Amino acid sequence: MRNPLYIFSLLLIIISCNIDEVYIDVFDPEQARLDSLNQRLEDKNIIFSYFDRNGIVLYDTTQSGVFYSITDKGDELVFPEINDIVSINIAGYYTNDSIFYTNDSIDLVIFDTNQQSLAESIGYFDPTKYYSPLVYTYNGLGSFFPVVSDHGYLSLLSDFKTSLGKSLSTISENGKIKILMPSGNAYGESGNTNNPVIPEDAVLIFDIHLIKIRK
């Protein structure tokens, strides 16, 4: 007769061999903090590389860490003030792992523009979209895009609105600015699966052209 202890041990071995190992992903706040810092550093390297390759030496940042540069002050020393009606053109680009560098510049992927000529020139034209200058009442921010519009996603990017309002107040008609958003100020590690589709950890770059100021 076999030893009962032997039989019990054998059953434990058989049962343990049939149980799948389950790994539970436990959130580690310290690791998340380090990952965020590392991503921030990568984003800043992309932004500074973009500055270098495009000859941009003057830039500023908002309190939240969004970069912006005045690339053209405009025609006259007349700046947007609260309740002025402003018209702007916009082009949005993103960077991700598929970005590649040339000798002269960083090639970017465009994901938004209200300029039909630009959209057509790069094969981005969408006949279902309405191409025209974006017109709104300046209020010191960029809180002007209805959520249901082609550019409604911008109304959800609070750091974009803040940086647009701050930088737009420093240029005149025909002035131009660039806004560069680290991924943490935009869609972060999740990206955006809605329209427009933005990959995870993407730096966003916006070219803004102030067309008209109506007092």
C-alpha cells in the first residue's frame, strides 16, 4: 500500500502542472513617473532638433511646457485684442517612430489643415471637408472651435488653446507662429483614435498664419 503522503504530493504536482500562470500588471507610480520623464526628454530632443534643422533660435514656453516660436511678426504693429475678430490658417503635423531625418529638415506627417491648396499639394485633400480661414472672436485663448467642426478636436486641447492665445497676441496681420506640443501636453501614450487619428507619444507641431484682424 502506497504512503498517503506520497499520493497527496503526486496529486499536487499533477494539479500544479495544469494551472496556467497568470501575470497581473500592477501599476507602479514611480515607474510611471520615470517613464513620463523619459518620454518628456525624448519629446524635447525632437523639438530641439526641429528648431536646429529649421534655423529657429528664438522660442518660448508656456507654464505647462508647450513651446512656441514667432517666425514672422507680420506687417504692422497692430495686435489682436480681446473681442477682435481674427482669421487664421492652420496646419497640424505629428511626429512618431516613423519620422525620418533628412539633411535639411524633419519630415512630418500632416493630419490637419484648413487650406485647400496645401491639402491638394500633398495629397491630403478631402472633398467632405470645408476649407476656409478659421474665424473667431479673440478672447486671449483659442477656445473658438466647435467640437462638431472639422477642427473640433482643438477645443479639447487646453494647452494648445492657451499657447495659441498667448502667442497670437504678439503678432500682426500676416504674422506666423509655430506651436510645438510635447506628447504629454497632447494625446500622450494613448494617442487619439478619433478624428484626427494621432499615434501614441506623438509630438504635435502647428503652423499658424494670422490672416486678418478686425477691430
